[in-house]
Amino acid sequence: MVGPERVRFVPLGQVALHADMLFRRHRDAIARVLPLARVEHVGATAMPGGLTKGDVDLCVLVEAGAPLAPQGSGRGDMAGV
């Protein structure tokens, strides 16, 4: 039997640069696949001065019918993200 999840919160200052770098990396990878998507950094790592578990939350908004990057364009690969 697995016990309850233990969560440790840290001040954002300890992870802010890393969280921002991860957001930008994932935002850019998503843009390669969904060029018209709007990608927002949300959650505790997006709010200055907060406490965070260290995870980075994204909100990806895409209009119905928005085009994907063309196949074979090299833009549809999110490997390594």
C-alpha cells in the first residue's frame, strides 16, 4: 500500500530561473507543432513571491481547426523536451 503523497513547498526564488527556462523550452516546442497556439505560464511558478512544489504549469489555447505544422517541416517534433 502506498502512503499519502508528501509535498514540499519551496520559495519561488529557489526555482524561478529553472521554471522560466522550462516554460520557454516547452512553449517553443509547442509552437513548432501548433504555430497558432497561445501558451501561457500559469500556476505558482508564474506568480512572483509565491510558494511552489517546483512543477511548471502551462495553459495551451488553440482555436478549433487551427493548423498543425506541416508534416516533414521538422517543426512537428517535440522529442527532447
